Amino acid sequence: MIRENKHLQRILLVDDETQILESCKSCLITSGYRDVLTESDSRKVLDLLAREEVSVIVLDLRMPNLTGQELLPQIVSRHPQIPVILATANNDVELVVNCIKEGAFDYLVKPIEVKRLVTSVRKALEMRSLSSELSVLKQYLFTDRLDHPEAFRSIVTGNKNMRAIFQYLEVIAGTRQPVMITGETGTGKERIARVIHDLSGCSGEFVALNAAGLDDNMFSDTLFGHRKGAFTGAEQNRDGLIMRAAGGTLFLDEIGDLNEMSQIKLLRLLQEQEYYPVGSDFVKKSDARIVLATNRDLQELIKQGRFRNDLYYRLCGHRVHLPPLRERLDDIPLLLDHFLEAAAASLNKKKPTPPPELAVMLALYHFPGNVRELEALVFDAVLRHKSGVLSTETFKSVIGDERPVRVASGSDASGEENPLCAIFGHFPTIDEVEEYMIGEAMKLAKGNQGLAGKILGMGRQTLNKRLKLQGNGG
């Protein structure tokens, strides 16, 4: 475990009616909020806030001695970071409006509805969490600090973009909000999910489920479990993976493959922290932190009607996009050395010496399988290796005669774009440059081949032949 969870979710209920306090406290605890304080004497609230850290306050407006209306500005002034939710009677609408102007976050009308209370508290906690994260993230960016570098030991990189991702992960890891990890196959999404779990301070397990190829029945049964008799063969109750992840992290991979029914169930789990085991009419609560991943373009799936818009926006609170290996060219020598050592140790061989040109060759390849593909290539090469310098044949057989990605993308080893790319969108071939220059010269010469030839420094007949080869005239 890397650190304790510092993202507090303590709720303070303030009301002079003890029955209301106990009722609201019970509702919140049932909904998964375990740390709830109550205070029936409004005069003690400020002293309590000086002693205790509180995330959200639910404050009654009508109280003896010190009213909520009198207490609110003092809380806002001394503890502006704490959202305050007002509890009021129906005839206090004008008073509530004034209190909102003075800094109250939301209001509840008595008698308080359970769902409205839980929803308002959840939104207040989310706002408090995001505000806190933004403040911490600014500190990280200004100081370029990394508080827990040991958490990222399993990820081999020296890339500045990856370091920025690590800093962001340290900021968001302790929150209870879902985290969405996107990136191509082989970029290390599950590895990042495990880092989030280690940083979070969660005491429970890290539990992973790949949703690819699961229909709704299989997804529901695997994740939520079932009750005895729910279907043929269900001879006893079975807990799902969500139960195993209690107090820990549930990692759902390939969520872009979920069908609509499964998406609806996932949305409920994310919004309400609730689920139904298959065959059960009794709702269950989950306190598992949920991390999700996909290599699909979810916005494109939304356009195709294959992914729910409301689910997508629920996932966008914390989003981490992992760059493909072709955008981390400076990491290739580090990864090559790491995988050579790991492969040699795994195969009980001496670590082979790579030829100097190998890292350059690999940096020119587009790596559709990213880091995972590089690892497989290195292990295969070490497996075939006999003695001396490591052969490049294994790598050449995969890379082949394909046009190098660095050239195709128009960037050099430092990532700077070549000016020709502004015209072509990629680094052009000689044929592409010639066709472009002839076309531009013909425009300048208004179709006169003799004049265009002079502009290009070639004879009219030569230009005419090249135009014919391009199929543009004679």
C-alpha cells in the first residue's frame, strides 16, 4: 500500500431535532457514507469545524439560539472549501435564494426525501473533490513533483508526457470517482489501473474483468453474482466480482464492447453504487472504486448508437489517455534494455548485447501492438539468440520494408515536425513532392507548359512527359 486515503468523505448534519438527525444519518450510512457526524446545537458547529475535517455540511435553517441563516456566512467565511446544503421548509424559498447568493451549495425541502438527500450530498462531495484535485494539480505542475515514484516502478519510461500522467494519477488516485483509461492495445492500461489502486489507499483487492465478448447474462452473473434458482444450474448463491472488490478496486477492461443492457447496469453502479444480483429483487450497495478502460473510440460508438451518451459523460470525470509507443520514441532504448534483461532472466540466459542500430531501427517502426509488441519481439529474439551480438533478423522479419513511422509522421527523434508536413500531412515521398511542385508551377504559369518548365528548371518536353505519367495532360 502506497499511502493512506486522504480524500475525506465526512458529512456533518446540523439540526435541533434529534429524530431528523438520526433519520438522515441512517439514510446516508445505508447509501454507503459511513463517516457521518451529527450536531443538535448550532452554537457548537464552528468549534467542531475547528477540530474536525468535514467534507460537506447539511444545515437546518430554522434553529434556536443560532439560526442556519446566521451560521452560514460564518462557515463560508472561515471554511469556504466546505459545501453547505440547507434544509428548509416550503415557505422559506426567498430566504433560500438569499442564502444561495451568500454561498450555499444546494437546498433540501423538509420533510427531506432520501433520494434527494443522497443525490445532493454526492454532488457536493464530487464538487469538493474536483476543487481539491485542481488545487493539488496546480501545485504538481508548478513544482514538477512526484510524491510516490516507487508506485510507478513497474512502468519503464523517461518520457515527459508519461511523467505528467503520473503526476495526474497521484492527484486523482485517492478519490472515489471512476477513472477512465483510454489508449491503444498494448499501451499498459491495466498496469496503470493497478498503479491507481496502489496509490489509492484502498484496503481491499484489485479485481479485473475483461468485458470483451461478454453478453449481458454473462456480464451480470460474473460481475454481480446470482441468487440460488436464478437460472438453470444456479444451485446456490454466488457472489460476483463486485463483492470481491469490496473496499478495493474493480477494473473493467474493454467497456466499449458492452451491449446496451450491460451499459445501463454499469451506469446504475457508477451513479448510485447499487446493483442487483441476477435473480434478486433486493438491491446491494458497493463501495468498490471503479476504474475502466477501452481501446475503442467511444464518441464514434455514440454516433453509431452503440454506446450510451449518459454513460460516456459519467465516465469523463477523470480520464487518462496513454500515448502509443510511436509517440514515446525516447523510451525505446530504455524499454529495449529492460526487456532484454527480463527475457534473459526468464530464459536463464546471459543478457545479449544489442547492435547499435537496433534502437534506431525500432524507433522507425509504427508498433501497432505498442509496448506489448516490443516485449514479445525482444523475448522472441532472446529465445533464438545463441551467442555474440543479438541478431536483428527477428526484428527485420516483422518490420520488413514498411515505410518508417517517424518519416511517415514527419517528426524527428525529438518529436519536432518537418515543415513539409504542414503541406502534405506527413513527410512526403519524392514522387509526391514532384507532383505537388509541377501542379503549383502549372498554376503559376496559368497552364503554359513552356513557362512552367522554366519555373521548375526543366525543358518543356520533360515536363510534358511527367504530366502524362501523372495522367494530367499532354
